[in-house]
Amino acid sequence: MLVSLKWLSQYVDFSNLAPAELAEKITRSGIEVDAVIDRSKGMTNVVVGHVVAKEKHPEADKLNICQVDVGEESLQQIICGAPNVDAGQKVIVARPGAYLPGGIKIKKAKLRGQESNGMICSLQELGIEGRLVPKAYAEGIYVLPEDSVPGTDALELLGLRDTVLELGLTANRSDAMSMLGVAYEVAAILGTDVKLPEITYAEAAEKASDVLQLEVQDTTVNPLYAAKVIRNIKVAQSPLWLQQYLMAGGIRPHNNVVDITNYVLLEYGQPLHAFDYEQLGTGKIVTRPALAGEKMTTLDDTERTLQPHNYLITNGEVAEAVAGVMGGAKSEVSDKTTTVVIESAYFQGASVRRTSRDLGLRSDSSARFEKGVDPNRVLLAAERAAALLAELAGGEVLEGTVLVDELDKTPARVVVSPDFINARLGMKISLEDMLAILNRLQFGVEAANGMLIVDVPTRRGDITIEEDIVEEIARLYGYDEIPMTLPLSGEQVGGLTPYQVKRRIVRDVMEGAGLYQAVTYSLTSAADAQKFALQKEGTTKLLMPMSEEHSTLRQSILPHLIEAVSHNVARQVNDVALYEIGSVFLGKTEHDLPHEEEHLAFVLTGRWTDNTWQGEKKAVDFFVAKGIVEALLSKLGLTAVVSYEKAMLEGLHPGRTAHILLNGEIIGLIGQLHPTEQKKADLKETYVVEMKLAAILNAEVEELVYSPVPRYPSITRDIALELDRATPAGEIETIIREAGTKLLKSIKVFDVYQGEKVAADKKSVAFSLTYFDAERTLTDEEVVAAHNKVLKALAAAGAEVR
């Protein structure tokens, strides 16, 4: 909301305050002032001029030599290129030495050999936005009224010796979307009165109801509709004072009829619309819902297709306006208009908002109806517009108002106790102070039986409950007066939960390994919802999805993560390592909601290392992915309780896939994408991992016990075993561990061989076994005895020592 202080001063006295001081008081009372705009800032020596004579420049077709009276003894020659400059006009002149917005200084100059002593200005050159300049002067200079006196201050005449406050209004303060609303606010802050506009005019003998019929088909959407009929008007340019107030308020002037409706809109906050009575054609106004597929052309010359929930103003036959949003082009006021119908109505905010959204059309009217207008100003606004049309357009106002009124205008009543107010504020405001504040707000209030009975004016539709009264008293008493206290709290040091600590470890390990974090959608298509899922349960679908691709909650993170990798590879980022910590949604809980479970997933493709200077290159493979998993589980202290087993999973390579088990329970998968899946995603060899993060982080971990560095030497024995190709090395490692005595401390696989020196269905796996005792040096006999137990167990299992 833009508030001209020159205009505002007509309703409330704040003459003892500078604009910045007033802005500060308004801000401290709850309405933020975003900007204080001095409309004449940076401008000097701009006066009224009278163009006495004009002739074409001999050396330039588009330039004119003007002789201008600027209040001095002699005429000043000024070269002007505006197409509309002419002799006899009163114009705006920036004299030599003048400054214009942007620091532009006007100097004497020569243009094509002719001297120019100043500049004849357009409104844009005075800092007024082009969208606010009347269309007649949009491409040229502005012509002042004929009675303007040469040499006088043009900025004063144009109303630019003014300051505008830009208010940043919240949605609840629709009352401040009008000059009178702001006047009430300033009066409450300063403890002064509001001077309301006087509405007086003479009525013609003819009754409005004799020439206009009114029908409202839905009084829920349109509970009040008032129409005034004014005849014999003369459509012309508005007086300068009216134009300057509109431009200060951010509205472009058009003609006196339209400008008056916009003036009252800004003054009262009540949208109005003017119809050309002759163009209505039927002498009738009918408000009704639109027909399915009905069309009309609005004032912006755009044809609109309407829906049954859009509400219209019609002439009983065709649409003439979209209720609360914009009028129609057919009945628009023109230079030929002689009789107008002024509409002032109350439209349901939700209906206007929905229609505005449907049509993609927002206006000053719709913005006010959406937030709510004052029911008790609807008729006043119509009377105010009629009075101005009689005064400024020479109109004759027909007797009476054509009216349908089923609108409840009863003020809201709020009953609250002073103790309740003080308890909420932590203050001790006296009853007298509370009454004084509410009276300054011009609320009806009385104290009875220890309670405040407040009748809230309809202009303040945002006040309905006790807490609203608390807020009003607090902001006008002064937020700075609220005592400052420290919150009461126990002596407790904040910190992360064990789960949160471990979760951060997971992130650190992933990023330390070189993976980048990704965040993907929790919604996927129904076809991909259970793809790669560790456990498949009932899926959850949205009732109104944005698209089929985002209709179902996921049960695995991998599908979207693979899409992200594919997206990068398609843009020539060939080496990709992404991880995500996110939720999957499985089945339903007892509250009929999906069970949410946190997972960790990552995807690798391309090269893992590329040390060109060392000639070392390594592509990602199963063991790189498994190594990252092992590094994470080791960091979390779970290595001893985690194992891996070969798996056959849909969408993954049958020979390069394994389950991850925690204490024998499957908690994850690791493997290569199946070649067909890689082809679909246009990827080369790609490896994926997904694990149940909650199961990992909530797993019990034995307390870490540190041992001293061994003082005694260890003894290593290597074994090369010939096994069936299908026998996993992990099974053999388990046999060795179970057969080994307490002297066997570690087992490592250090070689796997398949080739011509072993049978086609066999493989050679070499293990390194380490024996030692922390208390003494082992003898060969002890090591041989322990090692022989291992060999016997292997032989019994069918493993052949090479």
C-alpha cells in the first residue's frame, strides 16, 4: 500500500511529525513501513512555463524551437522534441542549473546550431513511472491546466512536494489497504481524531429504480449489491489534484469517471465499477454464476473462458464484468458516455480468489475482496463516488440506490478480562490504560463485572478472539514496554543423541570416501515403487498426484539415485559417486499411515582412481563398493557381527550381488546393476548399495577395548586351497575361524586364481593365517599343532590343500 502523506493529512493531523518520525511510529505499532519516498528528492528549479510560440527547427524535422514564458522579463528559447508540444500550452520546464532525478543537471546547450535554455519535461523525466503516466502524455510532455501561473513551482503544482510511505501489510491488515484505514491507524497511534470526507450532493427527481432493475441470484457469494445511476455526465480529464493522488497511490489516471472509482477505492478500500448505462442495453443488472464455457472480453481486451464457480455481473443476457476482479470491455466508460451506473458490492473473498486464480488475473479490486472489505463502507463508497461525479463530471444523481442487501454488518463482540491480557503480556497495564487504548482505536468498549466488553468495528475484520485484543493493546501500549526476562530452564547441556552422532559418522565416511550427497524425490511411479526394495510391502499412493511419475511413495532409494547418475553421465560427467540418506515407506502402521524407515544408498560408476602421472587407473567394481561398506561398518564397530552372502536379486547381476547380514538378518544389498538395467539407464558398469540405516545405527556395539601393542612376535602360515568354483571364500573363512585355537588372531584372503593350472570347475584361494600370544613367544610345535587342526577341518569340508 502506497500512502501519500499529503493526501493522508486531509483525514488526520500529524503536522508535528517529520515523515521519517511518523514512519517509525507506524512501524513500532505493528505495520512495517518498507520505504519512505520523497517524491521531489533530487529535483530543483523546476517551474511552470507557457509556450508562447513554436516553430520547426530548420535543421531537424523532429525538433521544435519554442519560446517559453517562465516568469521572467524575457522569453526563453527551448528546443523540444516532444511530438505533442504546441503553442499556448502550460508545461513543465527545468531551467538551466536545475537537477532532475538520477543527478541529471540541466545546462544551456546548442542543438543543431540553435540555443536551448532549459528543457520542457515529461512526467517520466520527473521520476514518475511510465505505467502511471496518463496515456495521452505517455509519449510526450505533460500539459498543465490552463490556469497554471508561469514561473511558479511546478513540483508543488504536480503534488510532488510530497512523501509516500510504502507499507508492507500482512494478510490480516486489510483495513490498512485504504487511506481511511491508515488514518484510523495513525489517529490511534497519536491519540487524535479522524476527519471523514463530507458527502453532499443534490438528487434529481427521477428515481434510480425507475431506470435500473437488479437481481442477485446467489446472496451467499454476493450478499450486498448497490447501484447508483448518474446521468448527463461529461467525460473529461480529471483535475490535476485527483490525478496526482492516483499516481502517488500507484494507479494510472484515465478519465474523470474511472479516476473517481479508483480514488474511492484508495480512499475507502471499497472496489467500485462504472458501467456505461447505454451499453448495458437492457436497463437491468443480474449477478449470477457463469455458464460452463461462457466467454467474455475483459477491460484488458482479453477473451476469458469462464467456469460455473466464477461469478458474473450481467445485463440479464450477457456478461458485463467478472465479479470482484475486472469489468468487461463492452460496457466500458468512453468519451461518448453520458449516463453511468456505479456498482458497489460485497463479494465473498474465497469466490473472488478462486476466480482470480482461474483467470490468472489479479487487480486492485480482487486483492481487497480476497482479504475482506468493510461491510459498512459499501454503501458509503457508492455515495462518495456519486458526490464526486456530480462535482467533477457535472452529473445528476438519480434519487435513491438500487439495492439488494442481505449482508450481516453486526460488529464482532469480544469479551476479555484485564487479567487475561496482563497474563499474556507479562505486564501490569491498568484498566484505565486499556480503555484509553481501545478508545483511541475507536472500538466500542465498556468495563463491566471485571471484564472488557469490546465491540469491534467492521473495518477491523481481523479481530475476533481475546488474543487479538491482547495484540492491539500490546502494540499501542508499546512493544518496547514489555519487560525483558530470561526463559526459565533447567541446567541441562544440549547434545546429539547416539543415533544422531552415528548418523553424522555415516555422512563423514561417505564423503570421506569421495561420494557426493544427493537428495531425490520420495515419490516415484507405481512401476518403480518396489524396485530394488529390501522388503516389499503394501505401497502408498497419493490421491491427487502431480503426475504418474510421482504418484507412489518409494520403498527403495536406488531408482531415483540411478536416475541422478544417468543424468550426470548424459552430460559427460562419466565418473559419478552419489549417496543419499533418506526415508522409504513400507506398508501401513496402526494409524493407517505408511511406516517410515531410514535407509542409506549409494551408486558408483566410471573410474574410481585415475592417477595419470603414475599410470594408475581403476574402474569401480564390486570390491570398491564392498570396501566402502566395510569401512563404514568398521567405523561403527560392527565388523564382527556383519557377514555377506551371495544373492540373486531382480535388476542386479546374478554373479556380482550379495546380501549384507547383521547378526544373520538381511539389512542390505550390494551388487552390480544387471546389464539390461544399465542399458536402460544408458550406463556402463554400475554398482549399487542400499542398507537399512536404522538397523545399523541402533545395533548394539560392544564397548571398545584397547590392547597394548604386542611385545612378542607373531607367526604367519599361508594356505592355498583348491575349491569348487561355486564355494564362497567366506564359507572357508568361517571353517578356519571355528577350527582355529585362541592362538589364531587373523585370517586374510590374499589371492584367488582360476586358470589352466586348476580344473575348469575349480578355483584356488590363498589365505594368510596369523598366530600369536600376547603373553609369550610361541614355539613351532604350538603353531604346528594349532595349524594342523585347521588343515583337518578343511580336509573334512572337502577343501584340497595345493
